[in-house]
Amino acid sequence: MNRIIGFILSLFEVREGDGVLLFWAKEILVALLILALFWVLSNLVVMILNKWGSRLTAFTSTDLDDRVLQRVIPYVSRLFTILGVYLAIRSLPLNEKLIMISSGILYIILVLIICHLIYHVIDELMKWYVASQQDSAGAVMSRQMMPVAEKIVSLFLMGTALMVVLKHFNYDIFSLVTALGIGSLAIGLAAKDTLAHMISGFTIMLDRPFRIGDRIQLVGGQIGDVVDIGLRSTKIKTLDNQLLIIPNSDLCNTMLTNQAFPDCRVKGSIKIGVAYGSDVEQVKALLVATAGEVEDVLVDPAPEAYFINFGDSALNMTLFFWIEEYSTLIAVTDALNSLIIKRFSEHAVEIPFPTRTVKMHKGTECHGQ
């Protein structure tokens, strides 16, 4: 190394007797050589990753490693470059305070680069997992939970980076952790309701009783489609185009029906009464045949008709049928009702209405006091 430095100094005609100048020239050259070495090393590593990394990832069936590699390469290059600058400055015989400030700034930059690198790797892993599990009901994390998970990872990495930096500058991190713990406790007591809604939001996202786009029926009878699952509340668009905003803690502690799970098929029913004296078997066969005429009614499971009970004025029948999409239930029910009236009229099946007979007896007198 001394021979190389001496040769470089001879090119600039620096004499050995020039003590101070020679000393600084050597130190600067050493720093420049360190910087150049790490710059070359940075480019060499990037070249290896681009050339050989892509060949290695070609043997895998997933594109996860390719995406991770492309997001990591820029940060690896920056990491080696900043590390070279850091070591170069540390090698210079500068004022101790100046070295401490400059190396401290570079150390913070190095920590930030490493945290960004880790974040991008974790982010790609989460995106790959959600994309591969989005159709699975047993997935631990849903697509709606991605923004929340990304924020949690960001906060965790920021906290870790802060503690590493403070530890580097010899600050007492335990007192900081204690202060943060006391502050968190005070915030938790002041906002316990909000925290309850947030914890319930995490529970909904993990348990996944419903997903965005599912149609659910609440215990109060309201029916609507889930349009958003937030940390504090869930938004449901009702069938009459109104938006219900329900706190997550209320949803976690109540019963609901998910009409879109396990699939979008739904069972409809039509209750109808026929006159006493009607042929029950004929009416049941007519109801089933009428349901088969409607295009959207599924053949499997097949429609079924049952004689339910004896009413005051009619024999009560119920027709059960299945359709492929729950959102078309009202339209299919309307088509079936219209067709049933038409077929009953053609086959002389009477649909009675309640009647009352009042008998008056002649010669009845009312006697009052």
C-alpha cells in the first residue's frame, strides 16, 4: 500500500520532505482508495446479482425471488457505497468532533438503508402470500389487511432503527422504552373505546367472517354488501343504497349471516295458499314444474314443493328453489310469482282470500235495562 501511495505521490511531484503535505496526501489517498474499493465492490456485487441471481431464480416456479431480487439490488448498491464513505471518513485524521458528526450521519443513513431493504423484502413476501391465498378461506391475512400489516412493519422497523441509532450514540434506550410504555398506557386509558374497535377490526381481518363484496344479514334484519373493513368500523351498503357504518366491536359481538359463504348460491322460498278441495299433489307438481321454467332456477339442487299446514282459509304450500347468485333472488322471485299466477289460472287452481260469514237470526231482540 505504501509503495502504491508513494508512486501516486511521485506523479504529483510531492517530495518526502514535505511532511504535513505528504501526511495529508497519504491519508486522503487511503480514504480515496477505500472509497474506490467499495465502489468497485458495489458494482461487482450488483453485476453478480443481476447475472447469476436471475439464473438461480429461473429454477424456481414462483416469481417471488425475482421480485425480491429486483427490489433488493438498488439498496445493496447504496449500502456498499455509503459503507465505503463511512470507512473512508473514519480513516481520515480529522477533528474528533467532526468525525463523530459526519460518521454519525452516515451511520444513520446506513441503518435507514438496511431498514428499507428489510421492509421491501417483507413487503414482497406479504404480497406474494396474499396473492397466493386470496381465494382461501383459511388464509391468515386477507388483502384488506395488507395496508395495516405494512404500517405495523414500518412502525416496528422505525422503532428498531431508532433504538439502534440511540444505542450507537450511547443513549439510554431503557428510559425511552419506559417513557413510551407509560405514554402508551395513558393513551390506552384515554382511548379505550377506539382501541376496542381497532382490536375488533384486527379480529375481523384475521378471522374473516366476511370479505369485501360479501352480502351479510345483521341480527336486526338489515341486509347489505360489505364495501369496506376499516380499523374502527365496517361500512355496509344496504339494498336501498344506504350506507351503514357499524363499529367493529359491535360486529364482533353479534350474530350475522354471510349469504356469500361458502358460495354465492342462495335458497329462495315462496309461500302460497290454495283453496280447500284442491289436489295437493297436483299443486306441488305444478309448482315444481313452474320453477323449472324459470331460467335462473338451478336444476341441481332441484326445486321442491311442500304442503306445510292447514290455514284458516287455505292449504298453505311452500316452494323452495336455488339460484346461482344471491343478488338476483328478488328478480327470480318476481318472475316465479308472476309465472305461478299464470299457471294456476291455466289449471284452475284457486288462490283463496280470507272470508268471514255473518249469520243473522230473525226475531232476535235486544233487551236493555
